[in-house]
Amino acid sequence: MFHYTRKAQYHETDQMGVIHHANYIKWMEEARVAFLDALGCGYVDIEREGLGSPVVGISIDYRHPTMFSDEAEIGVRINRYSTRMMEIGYVIRNVTRGTLAAEGVSKHCFLKDGAVVSLKTALPKLDALLSAYLDSDENGNE
Amino acid sequence: MFHYTRKAQYHETDQMGVIHHANYIKWMEEARVAFLDALGCGYVDIEREGLGSPVVGISIDYRHPTMFSDEAEIGVRINRYSTRMMEIGYVIRNVTRGTLAAEGVSKHCFLKDGAVVSLKTALPKLDALLSAYLDSDENGNE
Amino acid sequence: MFHYTRKAQYHETDQMGVIHHANYIKWMEEARVAFLDALGCGYVDIEREGLGSPVVGISIDYRHPTMFSDEAEIGVRINRYSTRMMEIGYVIRNVTRGTLAAEGVSKHCFLKDGAVVSLKTALPKLDALLSAYLDSDENGNE
Amino acid sequence: MFHYTRKAQYHETDQMGVIHHANYIKWMEEARVAFLDALGCGYVDIEREGLGSPVVGISIDYRHPTMFSDEAEIGVRINRYSTRMMEIGYVIRNVTRGTLAAEGVSKHCFLKDGAVVSLKTALPKLDALLSAYLDSDENGNE
């Protein structure tokens, strides 16, 4: 699993005194962006090719609250990939409190000129990286 | 179904030229807040009793994009309720474009002094309203 | 003055129990968008002409807090306009509490293909509307 | 000057293809929080004493846009401090593009139980740190 770390910010709190739940969706995106960068084909590369990778579904289970100033570590991995659809899994740990904050999944397709496309033809470099990632024992069987 | 309407704002767009997906989570909250107000026991009432109603899970499927200045109509209803857990369903329609924007679900528990409580004892007024809502043919069988 | 009304949302609160100050910048934008729509040449029209109207400066004085569920009324007017620069003034009132929430100003230029342009040549329709607005006793001398 | 660094995130972009201007207010807060932590009396310490430090004014001049994935370095320093009022200055540099992104100022008072208080009596530790900071040639005359 790739790990992305960030601090919970004051502007992310709500009047319950915890990080508002909508921010976790942003944290998942931040971790996904850093993960694809580390994989070797980031959002900047994807968009340079005229492609988009919109979110088509999100699900998240909130376990324990995150408070202002807590350090969150977001683990990211590709759960599934099939040239037209990518599913990414997230485990958000609260490092400061030693708790599991949340677990989530996001699903993505790939768009070019408004149409869903296959990465195999539209961006073979990323297709190869994602396939290799899933083939690797180290990542796939973790 | 209760309906809450709001306009998609410029500050909610992203560089794909659409409303960023994290904002739908906020729209669902806005609609839920308006719905509970209309039901007769809103967030202000809930928190006045020392209760919180944190989100324990969210899932959302994104169907068609919403653009800046589009009018979104968020339909809300209670899917399930069991004194300790409430599940709310959402249908987000893009009125301007005549499309289905997204469908989602949020799950909530009820907290008092950090412990999960039953609404039946902690806030009987809301318990009665939610039970009556689900018993009503008009709403429950829609 | 043009008036735009909106409710303070739960997701806009912070752990001080008030609306987080960064949200007022978004409220000012929402009011500005509605105001230009009402004037007859909105953001959608501006961007359709290949123009942008970026914010080049913001200042805001916070007077009294806004709380969740409070109704905010944002008064908007054009303070100054000179074909290349527009200054907009805002008065945010908390209708629920009868208080002045904040007063602010935003300054804007007009951009086309990355260069600052004069509205007189780039978008004469908006230039005429802004000039007429400032000439009008009703608005200019309010 | 203290420096805080962070990456511009995808969820912070808008449909002009740049970081939306409201996010700079959040970046200023993040930098201020990190700065007070480094000074030795952070927001967590301030709030533990029952104090708040609300923003009473913000002004910001936007110079050059920040794009998704750009690295922003926010320089922070105390401009003025007078036991009841603190003014903080910010210089936001776009490290990736070598440009000045924005310059800003935030003003703060100190609140306890809803009343404005003097830090000298309410939180002498922070009062001493702020006074020492301004007395220091290294910082004050920079």
C-alpha cells in the first residue's frame, strides 16, 4: 500500500468538534493523486493527454473521529482495474490517536471528449502501470 | 419524498469544468438538514438536547455531471430507521439539464456524551416522527 | 443594493461553533454571481465570450458571528468600475440575529487569453450595464 | 519569516483551471496554525485555555495564479501585536512556477467566554512569545 500523510486542519472541523465527514472525500483524492504520481502517471499526465478520470462512485465507512491537528495516514491501493474502470481502496488511520478513522472505495472511468474510453488505447502507459501493479505479488496480494 | 433545491456554485466547480464530486456530500447534508427541519425536529433541536447524529457511512453513485449555475433538486427520504441507526436516501436531479446527477445513501447513529444511544429514550420526539414517517403510506411506499 | 439570501450550513461551521471565516468569501462570490445575473450579464455569459473575471483582491471585516442555520442576507453593489477594473462591495447581515455579520470588498480585472482586457472592447454589453448601473441615481447614490 | 509548504490540490481548482481564490484564506490559516505551533503555543494550547482567536479581518492581493499540483510556500510573520489584537502577514510564493502568488494580512482578537480579553492576563505564555518575537531583530526587522 502507498501511504499519504496529512494533518487535519482547523478549517476542516465542524461544530461537533471533529473533522467534517465531507473532507475525507478530499483526503481520498489527495492520496489518489499522490499515489498515481508515485506510480509514474499522475493527474497532470492524464489531463495532458486530454483524458479525465471522473469519480463514478464513492463509498466510505467512518469508524473513529479525527480531530483538529491529528495526523492522518491514508493508505491507497488499486482494488481492481479493467481498462475502462478502476477501483481504488483507502484506509485512513489516525496516527495521533492510534485509531482507524475510515475505510473507503472510489470508482473511476476514463473520459475523452465526453466519451468513456479504454485506457489500453487512450493512455497505454497508465494501462501498463496499473496492470503491472496488480500483477505484482507485493501489491496485489497485500 | 422531500425536495431541497439549490444552485451549483462557481466555487464548487473544478478544472474538469464540473461540480467537484466532494460537494455532493455537502448537498446531501443540506438536504438532510432541511428535511429534518420540515419533519419537525431539526439539527438545532437535536444538538440542543446534547445529541449528535454523526455520519457513519456514505455511498454515492455519480450519474451525469452538474455544471456551474445548474439547478439541483435533491430528493430525500428515510430508507430505514431502528432507534439506533437511520439510513437516508438521496436522489439528486439536475433540473436545468433534465438529468439524474447522482444517487446516494447516508447512515447515521445517535451520540450522547460520546456513547451511541437509542433515540427512543434520548429524543422520543424525533423517534416518534421518524416512526410515523415510515408508517405513513404516503412516504414509506413511494 | 441587490440582495442575495442563503442559509448558513452545517458543513460551514468550525469547532468554535460558528461559520468558518473562509466561507464568507464563497458567500460573496455567490452574491456577486446572482447580482451579475440580475444585472443581465452573468458569469455564464462572460465565460461564453472567452472572458474571465478573476478576483485580484479581497478585503473583509468580520463583525458578529454567523451560526449554523442562521439566514444571511448579502447586499451587493458596484463600488467602482473603469473598463479594466471592477470593485464590488458587500454587506452581510445576519437576518436571524439582527446583526451585521461582515463587510467586504472584492476587486476584479477581466482576462482574455491570459491578458488583461478592457470590457469596452471585449464585452461591450457588460460595460454598458455596469456604466448604466453607476450612472443611475438609485444605485450609485444609495 | 516562518515558512509553511503545501501542494495545491485538485479539489481546490475551479473551472478557470486555477486554484479558487477562497482557498488562499485556508492556506493562510494552515500556515498560521503551523507558525504558532513552531512558536511554542499553538491553537490546541490556546483552545485548551478556553480561548479563541477569531479572525476579525482579512485582506489579500492575488498576484499570479496557482495551478493544480503546484507547490506553494506560505511565509508567515507577526506584523503587529498589542495584547488584544494580533496582525499576521503572509507571502504566498508559487515554488513550482517561481512566481509571487499572493500577499495577505489577517487580524485577530482573543476571546474568552464571548468577551474580548488581553492575552497578558488570559494567556501570558503566548503574550510573552509574541512580544519576544517582535523584539527579536532577526524577526522584527526582517
